[in-house]
Amino acid sequence: MTALRSRANLSAQDRGASSTPPLAAKDTPPKSISKPTAYESDPDEGPSRLSLLDVLRVLGGLFLLSSSLSYFITGDSILWGYRPAITRPARIKAWLHGPYDLTDAQLLIYNGSDPSLPILVAVNGTIYDVSASPHFYGPGGSYSFFAGRDATRSFVTGCFDTDLNGDLRGVEEMFMPVEEEAGRELTREERRERKLKRERERRVARKKVDEAVRGWERLFDGGKDGKYFLVGKVDRGPGSGWEGWGDVKELCQKAREGRPRRTAEEVG
Ligand code: HEM
């Protein structure tokens, strides 16, 4: 800006705009002044012209001001809480490592016991990096049993001792009413209606399981301000269906006890 100002003063003098022009200016014949074309820059144009450097300075100043304000207000962010992946070391590390496509057995290594490895959890066959919360998932953390495995079943049932696996078969029953026996023999039509009702209830219950699972997926895939993130898939080989998972497991006690009830009168 100082440069601009001195240029402005100079140009004013050159044009003879000063109230006391130098004497020598009177004696010398006036120079012919050619007007600059639209494409030529006129060094005498004065203070209205901004150089690129000036623009950069202004933008830099504004950024500095905004960053300081943001840090002052949020306490830990210079971008008003926005934390791009490039500023997160865990993301960069994971990106350099490449996708973690692991079998269930390989996944176990990432349970937080080796501090040089990230802490990973899996939900519904997708693996997420949760290293940002060792107090939850690291050794001694309140949810450390989730680390290094796909424990989707227990994410839904809440049974952290028996259900630390990814088998969702039959889990929907936790949302379906337990029916008491009807106090009398049901007619054929009533039995048919009851069966249809159960099928409807099962569909609704499966949706609830899906919603519960989606909720956890959302948390681990960028939720909570992006501190967790997706890193790979559980490799379960070709097919990856439920074959090979054995018999359908019984609903755990806690989930059984939480089921809604339907009395004999309601059934009959
Ligand atoms: C199906 C049952 C439950 C599951 C699967 C579950 C799972 C979790 C998980 C994974 C976290 C860590 C979230 C994160 O990484 O940010 C968490 C946090 C927490 N859970 Fe649970 N939880 C369950 C039930 C409960 C219950 C019944 C309570 C209370 C009695 C509870 C209290 C808490 C608290 C206080 C936190 C910390 C929240 C925070 O600081 O953001 N949870 N839970």
C-alpha cells in the first residue's frame, strides 16, 4: 500500500496537479501525453489499481482473522470445526496403508493391544478405524470388547458376553411380541390371520434391526465429527452368505427379556 501511495503522489506531481508546481515545469514545453489503450497499463493511473500481491495480502489477513476467531471460539479448530482428512494423521496413515480387507481371524490383531496398529471394529462386514477413541475401544476401554471383531449382533442385542459376532439371523425376534397361548382353540381362519400377522411383524422387526445396524454404521463412517472412518471389508470368501455360520443362535437372555408381550386375550 505504501508503494501505491508513493506512486499516487508521484503521478499527481507528474500531472502538475500540485498547488505549487516546480518552476522548471513552466519553462519546459508540454510533452504530448498519449492516452493508454484499454490493454496498456498506465503507471500514472494512480491509487485505484490493486496488484495481485495486495489481493493476496488482504485474503491472507482475512484468513488469519477468521482462524484466530475460530480458534478463540471453538478452542481447538482454526476452521470453525471443519477438519479435512488431510489434517488427520490417522486418515493419512490409513490412506498410505491401503484398504484393510481382513478375515475375521486377521481382524483380531487390531484390537488395540498392539499400539503400533490402528484399532478397528467391524459392523455388518465393513471395517472402521476407531483409533481416535482408545478410551472406548482400547485396552481397558468401556467398549474394548468390540475392537478387532465384527460384533454386529451384540450392537443390536446389547449382550456383550454372548453375542460378539456378526450373525444377525433371528435377531429380529427381539422386536417381536412373545405370545401367550390363547385360552381356547383358534379357528382355522384365526390361525391363518395370526400367521399373516406374525409375518408382518417379522418384516417390521427386520427393518428395526436394519435401522439399528445403519445407526452404528453411520457413527463409524464419519459420524461424531468424522473421527472414525471406513477402512475396508471383512473378507469372508466367496458366497459370504450365512452358510458356514452353523445353526441359528438363540436370542440372548437380555434381548429375550426385553421382548414385548401379547396376552392370551389379545391372541384369542
Ligand atoms: C445395545 C446396547 C448398547 C450398545 C451396543 C452400546 C454401545 C456403545 C458404543 C459403541 C459407544 C461408543 C460410541 C463412540 O465411539 O462414540 C457407547 C458409548 C456410550 N454408552 Fe453405550 N451402548 C449400549 C447401551 C448403553 C446403555 C444401556 C447405556 C447407559 C446405561 C450406555 C451408555 C453409554 C455412554 C454414557 C456412552 C458414552 C457416550 C459419549 O461419551 O459419547 N450405553 N455405547
